[in-house]
Amino acid sequence: MIPKRISAKIFTTEPEEAVDHDAFIALFHEFIREKTVEGLLLDVADYAHVPEGPGVMLIGHDVDYGIDQTAGRAGLLAVKKRIEGGELAALLDETVRLGLLAAKAVEGNGSAGVQFAPGAVQVQFIDRLAHENSDAGFGSVKGELEALAKRLFGEGAQVERADADEPRRPLAATLSGAGGGAIDDLVARLSS
Amino acid sequence: MGWKEVLNDKIDTAWAEEIDHFDSQVALRKQGKLDEKVFAETRLRRGVYGQRYDNGKRHDGFAEQTLAFADVPTKGPETVWDAPGMCRIKIPYGGVSPEQMEVLADCSEEYSDAILHVTTRQDFQLHFVHIEDTADLMRRLAAVGITTREACGNSVRNVTGCPLAGTCKTETFDISPYAQALMTFMHGHPDVQDFGRKFKPAFSGCETEACGLVQMHDGGYVAKVKDGQKGFKIVVGGGLGAVPHQAEVLSEFTPVEELLPTMQAVARVFARLGEKQNRNRARIKFLVAKLGIEEFRRLVEEERKTLPHDDRWTSLIEDMAETSGEPVGPGEALAGGDRPEGFDEWLSTNARSQRQEGYSVVTLNLPLGDLTADQARALADIARRYTGDNMRTTVEQNMVLRFVRNADLVAVFEALTQAGIGAPGGETIVDVTSCPGTDTCKLGIAASRGLGGELRQRLAAKSASLPDAVKALRIKISGCFNSCGQHHLADIGFYGNSRKVDGRTVPHFQVILGGQWTENAGQYGMAMGSIPSKAAPQVVEALTDAYAQGRESNETFREWVERIGKRGTREIIKPFMKVAPYAEAPEFYSDWGDVREFTIGDLGIGECAGEMVSLFGIEVVKAESQGFDAQVALEEGDFEEAEDLAYRAMLSAARALVRLEYIDVTEDANDIVKEFKARFFDTERFFDRFAKGKFGQYLIDRNATPPASVDRDEAARRIEESQLFIEAAHACELRESAAANLAAAARAEQ
Ligand code: HEM
Ligand code: SF4
């Protein structure tokens, strides 16, 4: 089954360090104005007051972005929403690409003062009906994830299931490997 | 297979049918086969609201932009189909089980932004939800016994009640089963389908505390026992909003068996006689005020006699369990042992001992009412492990855990802290309440949440050094006069408005001081003047410093405000009222948590800079100072003078508008009202999109029928009206000058 939502998170180089939320508020307003990142961008939602929460979000119609701090680890999160159909492989590619490009835009702008570590990407299937967070659920997407990891990070890439001990969270996995390179290199390896 | 098939046999049949029906209406509307107004009414009755920018327009700080949504039918007048909206989820008296929390968490991740927001009426809200997802959202909630039906619309809204019910030392008895009974009885009842406006009920276990807030509700029920029999004192006609009213006593004692039929009779009277055409006069408070409580009571008693008998009047009450759940073990004292860092501070503010020996109620001080999906799941685990009882949401946008064994308090503190929801300072000055404001509300004028977050952060940082009397104060913020943040009930309240300075619009907050939190919110705070949004933290500091220093023995904040009077408080606030020109202090021209240059209502009409101070600007000052004098007179007990001054303040503001185009208007009241009516009211130029002619009507009504006698309430009401009228005059002038600027710019381009 095709999930209605998929997310991709690219951690910062210092994920445990505090994030400058005010800088992200300004930056995301600028992204909306300049249409810097993809999607129909709607508004900025400020959740800086929530500990280990979504930080500051850039809400869109078909994709949300945010400087997410779930589990105390900061990263650029892209959530592809309103998925109506398509091939899972292509949808995964698309989501990761949105996340990488947004991370690049944040880095490139510089005002938020964060750098990203593109050696790993965390992917979530945010649709409990289509993708249970169980061994069987993981089994049904493992092949696609491995193929994606290999494309991104080359031979020796790893796919590690995340949140296996918390079946109430969405099905998730971390894709990583040493052979990735810079964000641009990763993006070039994804179908667009 | 979809959620419909998966959950088919888990949902109450009637609920399932209703949701399926809603689902098909969504489909019909999308195909253009259902009228947009009919669809809007349908979705609102199901708690599916619009949200800011859903007209497809948004000002980005420089210019209004059109959001490039696909061109499909609307969800309602000026509401784009694809624009995300808000879903309000009804939580009767705030009671929520661990299983329900988990489903709420799932839904927040799959349909919203992974944030659950607790409202000031104990509901949950999800934001940024797309219309196509709403039916499945409803199904998943319905499968665990939660409904969104009548969370909005002209119906009986969520039944609220003290979150401590069943555990509280001051309560007469546990109101929860009766709140549940009223909710079940009124839900979808035929007699509540034809209201002119919403009806908000609330239960309280006692008269002395605030928790039930019955005095500000359309219908309020206070637990009483008479001759060994349980019953309720019933009050009606309270409400906040633009013109706040305290509820009046319908009955000092109604036995529990008569609770539901009495409410049914009230509903019928309200449906039959309440205003239907003019939304702004349609709440039951206006009907009660118009008829007088004696006549209203007589009508309800007559109506009661004619009601056909309904077995549910008693069966619903008999069937209810007294408490929901059993504690996990016997109550036990908190042992000596090691206490983790921060525990003692948290214990002093966030735990309250129960009537039942050895147990406590623990408050989660949720920042601005928000918690993440992960935190909701952690909370469900904590509730299962340490409390046998349900959790409750609170009107202060918090949650409480009940029946926590004192012996488990350390473990609960550690678990909450681990989950990021163990903040101390619950129900203190740090624990700021705020409506959604400009973040998501279409009516928001100023950033109530932005200010709330800022104050919370600043106050938390210095909380340890605050005197106890200051720590105990409450701050509540609304983004506009509608009062969803309940600013009238706070020691320090704010509501958003705007002012024109230096040719630009500057976000402001009206300061409301001295609301009474005890006695079910028995007295409302008083307006003290508008300050620029960016000065609000300094104003809080100045007020709390002055209170800490000037307070006599055990004087409450309200008593202190009353003693120093409006003049005294104005002295404190005045230095912060001024806004420097844009070139010197541009930060004043944008709001908290937002870098865009401020515009009102996101109407998107960019205002040209460099305008001179207008004639209106000079004249309206007179109205404001008369309004101020009216407050002083009220304080000094001269009600007639206060009422008259408030009326004259409205006249001055109206005259300022009229003089924009008819400079020779006299100072005669009838002349002013005649000109105002012809030029600004009948033409609807004075109307705004939401309040329509409401505020203009205040002046016209007062001019047509001067009060025969004036008491404190009448004077206070006129003062409120005059403030709103003046605000509306400002807004009208802003709209008109913006339109004139646009026209001038268009001419210049030709
Ligand atoms: C689409 C957004 C909203 C609109 C259009 C809206 C509209 C209004 C209006 C017009 C009033 C004044 C009613 C009157 O007294 O005649 C009001 C009052 C109130 N609303 Fe809202 N509101 C909105 C959102 C909210 C939210 C999000 C909350 C909860 C956080 C809320 C809770 C309340 C409360 C507690 C009151 C005052 C108490 C009362 O009169 O019963 N509202 N609202
Ligand atoms: S007070 Fe005003 S801004 Fe706040 S939620 Fe209510 S209507 Fe919206």
C-alpha cells in the first residue's frame, strides 16, 4: 500500500545543540516569499516553546518542513503529505530529495547557523493503516529502503529500523553509509 | 481497505452513519453538487473550522500574495477547498483515557502537524487539517468514543467542568457524571438544533473556586445539597466576548432529576425567543438581559410544564458511575528518600493533595496548551502506570493526572520530565493562557501566542526570584476582543487590537486588569488602555513590580488595582504606550514570533507610509479621554456620570468619523448619530467582515433609548461598548484611508 505521508529527516552536525528558533522563523518567512523550497508554501508555525517538539515549521499544502527536535536531536524534517498514489520507490526518492534540498537551502542561506550531516537520513511512513510499525510492516518496505540506501550511499549502505521498541510510533528506518558525499551528490542520485 | 471498513464495528452505529453522511457531503460539495453555505454549516457542526489564509490570500510582509491552490469548489464562502483548516475535538469535562490519548496522538501525526492543542474550553484542536482527511479523523476518534459533533456551530458546545471533580477538597459532590449526562442528553437533541448562536455549559463542584468558571457561561451548574438531596444551583446568561456578562441565577436549587428537563426547557425558550437575525445579539446573555431574569425564569418554568416526559431525564443520571476508574493502589505518603533536582519546586506548584488521603492531582504545565504526539503517548503510559483514573484537560490549557499515589510522585515527576512535560510553575504567572490568535485564527488581530510564548520564556527564567504574590498571578491573552483566551478572568489580561502610527499599523494589546479567578470567575477585569504589542513584557514587569512593592498586607491583585484606581494603573502603563517612528524602532511594527511587517486581519491592503496625522487622529483622542474619565467615574461609584461619559465617548468617535467628510456637523448628539447612521452605518462602511454592524448599533441604540436608571452593571457595559465602538471607529478609518491610498496609487499609475 502507498502511505498518505512520508517524512525524511536530515540531522544537523551537532544534533544535541540548541537551535536558534528566531533565525528559523525569519528564514522560513523568507523561503515563502522567495519560493526557495519546493511545494505550495503557506505559513510558519512556531513551536519553539515545546520541548523536544517540531521547533519551527514551514507549513505547506503538500509538504511541511521544519527544524525538528524530536527525541532531542535536531534535524531538517520534510513531510510529504496528501500522497494519492504512485510507486513507493519514487515517493521515497521524492521525499528524501525535498528534505535534502531544504537542508541545502538552510545551509546555503547561512542565517540559521546550522550545518547538516548528510551521511544519514531518517525516513518515516506516517500512515498506520498502510504501514504498521511491526516486523511485517518493516518487511514490506525493507527492499525499497535498501535499494534507496544503496543508491544514496553506495555499497555498504545500511538500513536500520528505528523505533522498533515503540510500535505506536510510525514505521521508521535510518538509512546511512560512508559513500554518500555532499547533499548535491545525494540529490543527483535520486530520480526527480 | 480504508478506516471506514477497518473500524466499522467499533463505532456506535448512529455515529458511524453521521460520519458516512458527512463523508458523502464532502464528496458532493467537491463535485459542486451541494451549496457552499449548506456545506459550510454542515462542516462547522462537525467541528471542521476554517483557518487563517483559507481565503487563498496571505500578506508576506511586503505584499499580499495569492496562494496558488487548485481551482476546485469552495468549502464555504471565500474558503478555498484545499486550504487546510482546524478540527475541534470535544472532550466532555476534559476527561480523556490513555487509549484516547494514543488515538489523538496518531491523528495529530497523520492529519495535522503532530501537535495536540488544549483549548480554554477543555477541547483539543488539530490545525492544518485537509478537508478530505476529516471523515477518517472522525472515525478514528469515534472508535474510542470521541466526537467532534457540535464542537462548533449554533449548538450546545462542549460541557466543561472542574478538572479536580471527584478529588477536590472543596467540592460538594463529583459533578462528572452529571456533566456526562447533560452532554449525552443534549448531543444532537432536536431542541438544540435551532439556536441563533452557540450555547456553552459548565459545571462546578463549589461556589468558591474558579475551576468551573460557571459565571461566564451561557448555562452554569454549581453542585448543591439541600435536605440531604443532591442538586444544582443553575445560572444562565453569562459570557465573555465583546460585551462580557456575568450569569444570573435561574434557580438556587434544582434537584438532580430536574437538571435535564430544566435544561431542555431553557433550550426551547432560547430557540424560540433568542435573536436569530443579528448574530451579534444572539447569545442567550442578550435574551436574559432583554427579558430580565424573572421573566426568563417564568418562561422556563412554563415551558418545563409542557415538556413531554422523557425517561432519559432520570435514566441517564442513574446509569452514571460516580468516578471513572480506580487508583492503581492504596494511597501512600511520599517517603523521605532522595529527591531529584527540581522536584521540590515542581511539587510546590504542580501537585495538589486530594480529598482522598495519600493521593495527589498532578498538573502538567503545557506550554501554550501544546503537546507533541510523542508526549501524548508518554503521558498515556504514565497515566496507565501511576493512575487508575482518567486524565483531564483544563481550561488553563493544561492537563492533570488524578489519583497519583503520593509515594509515586518522584517517579511521576521523573517520567514527566523525561518526556519534556515536567515543567514546574503550573497555574502560576509562568503558565500563560493564550488563544490561537493570528497563528491560525481568521479573526486574530495580534499574535496572542507569540506574546504568550515570549512572556512564558521571560517569566520562567526569573521565576525563582519572583515574590510569591507575583508568582500566584495569572496572565491570559486573546488575539482579539472575542475573548477566547479568557482575558477578562486574569489578573493581567490582554486582547489584541491595532493602532495607526507614523502612517503604518502597529499591533497593540488592550490591558485588562483585576479579573477575579475565584468564585467561578465572579468579576471581570477592567480595560486600562492599549499598549504596543512589543511593550507588553515591560508592562507586565512594571505592573508586577509595582504590585509587589505597593501591596498592603494580603491585598490581592484585584484589590490593589481597585485601591490605586485607574489613575494609578495608568501612571504605571503610560510610559510604555508610545510608539517611536518606524525609522527609529521598526521592531514595533511587527508582532511577536513574526518577522513580517504587521497588517490588520491580513486584509492585505498595504498602507502607504508617510501619511500625516489625520484630522480623525486628533479628534478621536477626545473620545479616548472621555472613555478614560468614564472608568474613573465608575470606580468612584458615580454610575450615571460614568454611563453618560461612555456614551459621549462614542459620540466623539462617531463625530471624528463624520468630520472626515462633513466638517460642519454640530455637537448635538442627535445630529451626530443621524449623520453617522446615514453615512457610515446604513452604507455599511462602518461594518467589519466579522462583527458587521454590531458596534455601531451600540451608539444608535443608546441614542434611541437612554437608560431609565443606571446601576454599576449598566455603566460598566456602556464603557465596554464605548471601547469597542472606538476600536471599530479606528478600524473603519484605517480601512477607508487604505482604500483611499490604493485608489490614489492606481490613479498615479494611470
Ligand atoms: C476560528 C476561530 C474562532 C472563532 C471565529 C471564534 C469566535 C468566537 C467569538 C465570536 C466569541 C465571542 C462569542 C460571544 O460572546 O458572542 C468567542 C468566544 C470564545 N471562544 Fe472562540 N473563536 C474561535 C476560536 C476559538 C478557540 C481556538 C478557542 C479555544 C482556545 C475558543 C474559545 C472561546 C472561548 C473560551 C470564548 C469565550 C467564552 C464564551 O463566550 O463562552 N475560540 N469565540
Ligand atoms: S480571541 Fe479572537 S483571535 Fe483569539 S481565537 Fe478568539 S476569535 Fe481568534
